[in-house]
Amino acid sequence: MPLFKNQTLKIYNSLSGEKEIFTPIHEGSVGMYVCGPTVYSNVHLGNVRTFMSFDVIFRYFLHLGYKTRYVRNITDVGHIVDDVDDGEDKIAKKARIEQLEPMEVVQQYTVDFHDILNLFNFLPPSIEPTATGHIIEQIEIVKKIIDNGLAYEVNGSVYFDVVKYNKTNNYGILSGRNIDEMLANTRDLDGQTDKKNAQDFALWKKAEPQHIMRWPSPWSDGFPGWHLECTAMSTKYLGNHFDIHGGGMDLKFPHHECEIAQNKACTGHTPVNYWMHANMLTLNGKKMSKSTGNNILPREIITGESEFLSKAFSPSVARFFMLQAHYRSNLDFTNDAIHAAEKGFYRLMEALDGLVEIMPETTSTLDISSWKQGCYDAMNDDFNSPILIAQLFEGVRFINLLKDNSATLTVKDLKTFGDLMRSFVFDVLGLKDEMTIGNNNEKLDGVVHMLIGMRNEARSNKDFGMSDQIRDQLIALGIQLKDGKEGTSFSIQ
């Protein structure tokens, strides 16, 4: 019997603002859509945190035995610079600046996105569709919305009529915004736009002569609005009514609000039962920003090549750090915090590796059944990974008691306990046992530290030629040195 039959899962629904018991539309199956990246630059750490949250959610559904279809898109057209309707498409802008074909930009940053997620041990989604691969579907949705009287065409562009839609629906149902207040706080249209109302948003934009990404449509050669692609791809692969739609908190308005409006204008009903939003990641208490320099890339954590870090950290340590906060909570990344996470991670791995040394006894003095349900209670409470981690460290305490012969478990209880520890750590949280990997590389570690010592001696003797030669030869072998306050560390590229 699948595990979900005996577990009651609650999900915080952004639509209602409450935790609700999860009841899938089709028993035993889950359809989940998550807004993917716009591939015009390297994926940033905040993106990684959001996608990691939904990776764990996906993993837990699989663990519970649900047949899960996880759809995560690639936005490769239509995302306007200011996220509304004006300005230049982000990918087209990047292509123009770097004198590349747009699909070269898309390919470069899609590969980077996949490389980073593989580095952090993400499961691939069931389907990963692209916006450019669904232009036909997007055009058909625009036609239906026009036919239903909730969109209008002006000079080759098509806009969604928010004010008319709001007469019979609630534009603001997800974000809690009041359209009358939004309109009152918007300056009057000055004739420089084709929109009837300031809050109307583009379904299709006519391409200017210089615009290099364009497709034919009944209205013009142009490109779809940013919000339209997710409506087209989510409904194509999950149906007009599906279980879960997720994304970052920043997408709640306008993107997800517009998705609800588009879906309802096209099909006549609300598309999603549970809306889920992951919270922000900050750096040293401040918003991450390339322009201010308060920024760190995911790969820089692994190489240690960042002014914010004193050393390099493994992907699993970084993953463990992020999962110590609930996905709806703000998380602040600091050097001290990831150092503390590293200590906790290796303590957990060391305990798991020690499980093989424990021998069963004839009686159990530990309550494995209650511990087990505590793990499920944590994840069933809106995927509460920090509470699960606390429960796993209760398991670490059990392991230490067993190793000290201060507690005993029967063959059955020991197997149940060991299987569940490994399942939650590796299958649900998606961590890797880097203790084992580290033991296999003891000789490499020793050789590199010997070379670091030789390099330090050369530098102290002012033999900078030899120092640089050692460093450069290690780089050629894929071993990166980093000099810091606490000495020289290394990472394998």
C-alpha cells in the first residue's frame, strides 16, 4: 500500500492564506507546475533555493508513492525587461549586446542552469517545455480570450482587459491587491500606449522592425507576452485544472495573478487548487544584487572564489544549509551560517556511516515508531524541512546511544530505523554522503596538502616562480587553490 494512504499532508495555499489538507484531483497522482528560469544570464543563488524547495517537494511526493508529473518550463522568449509590457525582451537584448543569435544565448544559459542543478543533486522534472516550443498553443489561447470578449487588439498587439475581467471576477484574488486602488495609484495614460487601462497586460506584442525574435500570428509578426507561456504549457501537460502551481514569492504579482486571469478567461474556471511560493534568499542581511556587489553565484560556493567566503564548501553542505530554513521563510546566507551548516552536515553523515557497525539485539529500548512518525509529521506540515532535520538529529542521538551500548534495537527496528534515516537524508532531502567520497580521496588530499606546503615554502623563500608553477599545474589538473586568512584551501573543479 502506498505511503500516502496513511499520511495527511497539509500545504500552505497562497490563494487562501491557510494550510489546507492536500487532496489531489486524481487519487494517487499529482500534477505540479513550477515557473522555471529566464535563460539570459547565469542562474543565481536565489533561483537555486526556489528550485531546491520544489525539488524536495517533488521528492517527497515520490517518496509517498504518488505518481507525480512535475513540469518546469524554460522561458526563452517574451520576458520584457521591466516585467510589464514595455522595453526590450531580455534574451533579445542579451543577443544584441553580445552579437549572438538569441538561441545561442538560450543554449548557453540553459546548459548553465542544468549544470548548476545537477551540481546540487536536483532530480530532473518530468517535462521541461520551452516557451518558443509552444507559440501555436499561446496563439490559440489568445484567440479564445478575444472570442470571450476579455482581450482586444490594437495596432497588431493584443491586451488583456483587466477592468472588464474584474467586473465578473476578482483580479487580485492571489496577491490580495485591489484593482480600484491599483488604478487610483496609476498615473493617467498619456497617449503613448495602446492600452485601454493601465493595468491591462500584453498577451501578444507586435515586433518592432529591429526585434529579432518574432513569429507570425493573426494580429502581427510578434511575440507572446511573458505571462502567456505558463498558461499554455501548464494546461497542455497538466490539464485545464491541476493540483499545484509554484514559484518564487516575487512571481505572485503580476505573473501568477495574470495566469489565473488568463486561464479563467479562456476556460471559465480557476486553474490551480494549491498555489505555493518560496521566499527570498539574502546575503549578509541585504538583498542580493549584482549592481551593488552584494552577490554570490552558486558555483562560487563550491570553488570558494568569493570575498564573502573564507573557504570552499561542497554542494551537499550548501544544500543542507538551505534546507535548514522552511521554504516560506526568508533565509540569510552568511559565511558563519554555512560554516555551522557544514559541521552539522558532517555530523549527520558520520552518524549514518556508523549505522553499519551497530548490531541488533533481542529487544528495543528506543521508540522507533514515534520517531518515524515525527519525520513524517514534519514533512506533512507543509514540507517543513528544518523540523525534519531536527528529527534526523534525534536519530543521530539514537545512533550514538546504540554505538555506546546505552540502547538496543531488534533486527526489525534497526532495519526500519536505518532505512528511514537514509531515505529521508538521501532520497527526500537529496543530500549525498560526501564522507565516503572524502575517504576515497584521502591520498589525493594528502598529496595536494604536501604541494601546498611546498608552495608556501617557495613563497617564504621568495621563489615566486616555483610558487606560481605549483599553482598553475594544479589548476591544469582541475584543482583550484584559494589563499585565505586561515591558510590555503583547495577545491576540485
